Amino acid sequence: MDYNKDEHSQVQPDVQNPQPNVTPDSPAAYGIHRFETDGSPKEGVFSAKPKPTLGMWESYKLFWKNYVNFSGRSRRSEYWWPTLINFIISTVIYGFMLGSVDVPLEKMANMTQDQMTQVMMQSPGFVVGYIILCVLGLALFLPSISCAVRRLHDVNINGWWYATMLLSPCTCGIVSLVFIFIFIQDSKPEPNDWGVSPKYQA
């Protein structure tokens, strides 16, 4: 572009690199940006600086603190740390249940369903473990759903879509795989209908 203009000439707009329309209500009017994956800001959209990653126990505390909170947002660590902890706890209890049965697993494999149930229910350790597992499942039911709904909100998806998980047994788990893919997505930096980002701060 020729910058040797006289005082009566006017600067012509750059056709190849047009400027975005800036209105008083647009984010660009306030100099707002968003950081791209390479760390460079992109003009005209939301600017955000990521907060430190939440620790395992801090995430687990938030899991129980937001027991029936279906309206907020949860970042990835707030969802996956409690999911991992609850999976480990359930696995340990289930292992205790199986270990309390005196009948070898090879012999149980040749039993019918009724025979296996009878043998297991005769083991006090199995019964206690089964009761604990049922109580844990009831306790985790609501916070697990609310945490999943908040995770959907965090990627700007309506939480009611989580109701399609009821179709998962009919679709051979395809719906579950879709939600796993969604839940591993990063938080959306910009605010949405469910609040500001819990990970990115302007």
C-alpha cells in the first residue's frame, strides 16, 4: 500500500483485510479476545486466561458441594476426577464382595444364575458389600447427573440432552460414546446462558 499520500487524500479501506464491524455492543468494542490453541489472541472474540487445573480432592469436594446444582458449569477436571474416584471406590467394594465368597471363581462359572445368587447371598461379606454398593449408588445418582449436566453447559450444550442417555442400551452404547467425546472437550471460554467459564477468566 502506498503511504505517500498528500494532505487532501483519503485513506482507502483495505479490501483484502477488512476490519470487523465494531458496534457499541460488540465484544470488539471493548478489545475482547480469545486465546487460540497456540496461545495467540484472536481479535474480536472473547479473551480468557486459563485458571490452574483443579486437584483431585478439590474437584471431589465440588462434586458433593454442587449435589443438585443443574444450572451452572463444570470444567473437565470437575467431572473426570469424581468419575475416576467413584469408579475406584465401586471397584474396590465389588472386589471385596467377590473376595468374600468362598467358592472358587472357576466353579462359579459353571453354576446357573440361581445357584450363583444363592452362594453369594450366603456370604456375609458379599451381603454387606452389596448393601454398601447400593447405598453408594443411590448417593451418587443425583450428583452424577448434575455434574454431567453442568459439563454439557460448559461446552454450550443444553443439559436436557443428557436425557438421551436413556437410549444408550437401545443403541449399543453409541450414545454413551458420544457423551464421552463431548465430556473430554475443553471449556468454552466465553460466557453463555449458564454463567461464566469456570476455567477461563477474562
